[in-house]
Amino acid sequence: MFLITPDYYVDFKCKASACTDNCCIGWEIDIDEYSDAVYSSVEGEFGEFLNDHIDRNTDVPFFKLDKNERCSFLDENNLCRIITNMGEDYLCDICHMHPRFCNYFGEFKTMGVGLCCEEAARIIIENDEITSFEINKIDEESDEDCDKDTFENTTNIFNELTDYLRYCNPDFMSIQEVLDEIAISAEAVQYYYSKQDYKECKHILYNPVGSDIFENHTFPDFVEFLKTLEIMDNKWSVTLNSITEKLDTLNKEETAFDKAYPENNIIYANIAIYFIFRYLFNAVHNGDIYSPIVFTVFAVKTIKFCDILTFVKNGRSICVEERIENAKLFSKEIEYSTENVEAIYNWLA
Ligand code: SF4
């Protein structure tokens, strides 16, 4: 089969103990059946420790967290005891994959790294070129069913969207304006996508028609809606409240922000491409191309407004680490909760 990855994928390497965050803190990791069977058979002192720290009282077993919400297998140096005692091959599926994500479409597999991880976020944010994609043949079989034509046509729409972001002239139109146009065309793109008229989908993208999504779905309303979703970190609710309180100032400061950081165009284009790549192809399975497009536009705008908030708080400056923090916060709170993404899709419908 063929593997499609963003060009930065090969550069990703987990920072392990050097990470300021740690994805092994605060999450109860589910263990797949195969790994659980292997863990049950481990003997000796480590086998005892291993099995004492797995909760098997639920449908799906998971690694217990300690009183500080750390995975029980995280040692004092923030290294995973399963790796240090048994080797990387013994990680369960989720730990082995994270923060990578993958999706199967017949003979194609898409794979990337999630924005919730600080190293992945750094690679995406520090990329000074618009993301491109690589296709490589891999030695893997898939039994996932997929209509070849639908995949090919969805890929064409994906390429059109990324090219639109790649070739837009910032002197003529900012990335935010391009994204807004894309959101406005989303309803019509969905209409023609459902009719399998892909030629018209492409035409619509460059000639947006239809009702203005922003009339009924304003950004301030979106922020209000985000406040109603399940919130994991108090930092997120503080950020959302500050955006609401300072919205007028943030709107006014957007131009100064873009002027101070001309690289914004590439940064937000790459964040948009990350979301489009991750979510758009699901349309091949469920026929919904509208939701991932408008979700991308609102997600990028939210992350940008978190950045403008930081820019204003700092007296008109922001560093890469702060941008990473903001992108990570959005990703953890929204993207990594299927319920939250679904709720947003429904809100945007
Ligand atoms: S957040 Fe990323 S870099 Fe940090 S430990 Fe997790 S995977 Fe590694």
C-alpha cells in the first residue's frame, strides 16, 4: 500500500525526558487486547509491578495514574519503565502510536503527528515552507474498504485546498481571508461533493458562492460555544474568557500582529493544512466534507486569537514557545476529545 505523510513527519522524534510537557501525565491510556495478554504473562519483579498498575476492572484495561495524575510507569526521570525494562517493542498500541495518527483508505494510509505534542507543534510552527506531502510505497496490507474514485477525487479537493493556501499572495489576501473564503464555499462544495461532481467542487473553491456561514456562526459565538464543552485544563477557560473580554482589542491588534510577524501567513497556513490533512479524508468514508473544512477555519482562527492575546499581554510580542503552548492547548482541549469535535461539527452544521 501507499503511505501519505507531511514532509515534516520524518523529522519528528519524541523528546522523552527533555519534554516540558508529558503525554504520560493526566491521561488514562487504554491497553489493546494483544498488549494486555503480553503484559499478563510477564513474570518476575517487573511483571508484578506491571500487573499491579494495570486496572482491569473496566471493559478496556488501562494504566493506572498515581496521585499526581502521572502514568504509574513514568519514572523519576520521566522515562517509561516499560521501555527501560522491556524495550520499545512492548509498548501498547496507543503509546506506540502517540502522537502519530493514521487513517486507512483502501490501498492508501495517511499518517501525521498531532498538534497536542509540543515537539510536533514545534515542527509545524517552525516550518518556514508551506507543508508538502510525500507518498511512499510501504509493505503493509489493508482490508479497509474504500471507493478508489471517491478517494482520488477527495485527494484532488485536498490538493486544491492546500494549493490555495500555498500560492495565495499575502499582499493581496491574508491566509485568514483565504480561509474565510474557503469556509464560505464549504456548503456548495458539500453539495457538489455529494453529487460526485468534483469538477464543480474545484470551481466553487475559487469562486465562493452560497450563504455566508459567518452570519449565523460568528467567531464570538464560537468562543462562547467552546466554553460549554468539557474543559480539562483551567488555563483553557481562562484563555477563552480573556478572548471574550478583550475581543475588540484583539480584533484591532490583528493587523499589528500580522505586521510584526510576517511569518504568520506560513504558520497559520501550515496549521490549517495540518487540520485539513487530518480530517478532510474522513469524507471518503462518511461523505461529510463540509464539517472538516469549516472546523479547520474556526480552529485556526481560535489558535490565532490565542496568539494575539499573548501578543497583546506581552506588549506586542510572542515567542515560538508561546505559540506552541497555544496550539497545544487548543489541540488537547478540542481535537483530542472526539465528543468535543463532534459537538463542534454539530454546532457548525
Ligand atoms: S508530548 Fe510529544 S515530545 Fe513530549 S513526551 Fe509526549 S510524544 Fe514525546
